[in-house]
Amino acid sequence: MSDFDFVAIGDVVTDAFIRIQQASVYYDEKEHEEKLAFSNGAKIPYEFVKIVPAVGNSANAAVSATRLGLSTAFVTDLGDDDHGKEIYQTLKDQGVEIDFACVHPGKLSNYHYVLWYKAERTILIKHEEYDRKFPDIGSPKWVYLTSLGENTLPYHQEIMEHLKTHPDIKLAFQPGTFQIKMGTEALKEIYAHSEVFFCNKEEAQIILGITEAPCPDLARKMSELGPKISVITDGPKGAYAFDARANEVWFMPPYPDPAEPYDRTGAGDAFASTFAECLALGKTVEEAFLWAPINSMSVVQKIGAQEGLLHPAEIEEWLRKAPADYKPRKV
């Protein structure tokens, strides 16, 4: 058990992608966000449905790590239904060690519906409730903790106890919706223990209770909670990383899309997990910033969060074709 390079922890799900043909998108001035709208009570045509098993932030990270050459295991909870069996087998086929997963008799596995309109998606989510028990994962080099359902604070405390008794494990933390809602006080030990932390600009503002601030400031503020490296993404504008060890802020532009994005599902997961996996491979912050946007760019050209994940040789090939201004710079 101590031989794993990378152990991902989080919920896993089957996504049903429903490709919508007729809808409208408008900007809600009151809530400051785009809204997807249908005619209420109407029959809405769709183009097709594609079922993608074994996805979610942590599962995506596990598959990405495996493709980058890291020995990888996955800690999650499943029902004993057909969807759970398909998830289990799919991850094994990808080369992910799945024996840490707990299968709960009589329970359902997570199943989400993705309303996919143009390149964006709106996801109908439902996290199943499980009686969770954190397994003994030994002493992997890295742990990647991300999205877990509601009522999992005791489970987070079990994870933290394992990290305390195995101080050599480095923690990457990419909080999901419910982990953000728990607040920094409830998860203060997780934040304090993190080697590297990831979220987008809007999530950072919620976590820190800041209405508006530049990404470099948000990254610095985030590291005040404990992370040695705080990475804040800002969509097509690029990403920022504050390295508290060197007191440096880095900016990285996105990799240019070779074609119009097909499906943006998993772009953030690909970026964050690839960055962490580069650190696990012994790369620097600058090197991680070169690799992460390429995997993100590749993922949005495919359906779902995993089909576009690349192997090292493929990332290096994209690097050779990169424009001259595709490079990290200090700010």
C-alpha cells in the first residue's frame, strides 16, 4: 500500500450527457450569472444521449495520473447496483487501483444528468448518502482530495487523522461544492496541511468572503490558510499560482484551442489534477504550468472529462507546437 505515487479521494459518478438542440441563454443581472432557459411545459428536442461512467473530480484525477505514469489508487464509495459495477470495471480498465473503494449493499451509485447546450453544460446532481469509513491507504507520496457529498465532515476528519499519522504524504486539495459550503473553519486542518490548493476565481471569493479581488491577491490570501502553493484559475483569462515557499506569483495563459471547444466538462479538473501530478512527478511550478493547460485544452475537444486526457509524449508534442508567448511569467 505504501508504494502508490498518487491516491485520489472523492465521489464518483456516472454522467448522462443530454445534447440539447433548443434552449436560450440569458444573463441574470440580479444574480450576475448566465441562465439556461427552456419553455416550461414544452417538449424539448435533444440530439443524443451519451452515458459516461466513472467520472467526477477525483475519478478524473485518478485517470489523469495513471496516463501520466503515476501508480494510482482511488478511494470512493459505490452502491452495489449495475452502475457501481460498471464504474468499478471502467476504472480497473483504465489502470486505476480500485480496491480501496467501498461497495455499500442496497445502495445506489451516484448518477447525474448533464444538460449540454453548445459547449457549456448544466449538471443535475444528487450525491447518495453512504456510511463512510476511510480505509488504510498506507503512505502514498501524494493524496488528491476533492469533491465529496454533504454530511461528510466526520469522514474529512478521518482523512486528516491519517495524514497526521503519515506526515510524509503531500496533500493536493481541490474543494467541491459541499466542501466549500463547509467553510474554512470546519476544514482548517485540511487547508493548513495542503501542499497545493486549487479553485477558480469565483470559488476563491466565496471561500475567502471577498466580493472582488485580483487573482494574485486571492492566491496570496488563500495561502494564508496554509497551502504552500495556491492556484486560482480564471477561465479563458488564464491561471495564477502563488508559491509561498518562494513568495512568488506566476501567471499562465491558456493553451490556444485547436478548434472550437466541444464540451467544457472536466476542463478545470484536468488543469488542477495535471498540475498536482506534475509536482508528484518532480516537476517545478513553471513546468506544471506548461503541462496543465494542454490537458485542459485537450479535454474540451471531447465528450466528458476523461476521453481527452493525454499521455506525456502527447503533451510534449503539443508543447513543441506551442506559440512563443505560451509560457509562465512572474507577476
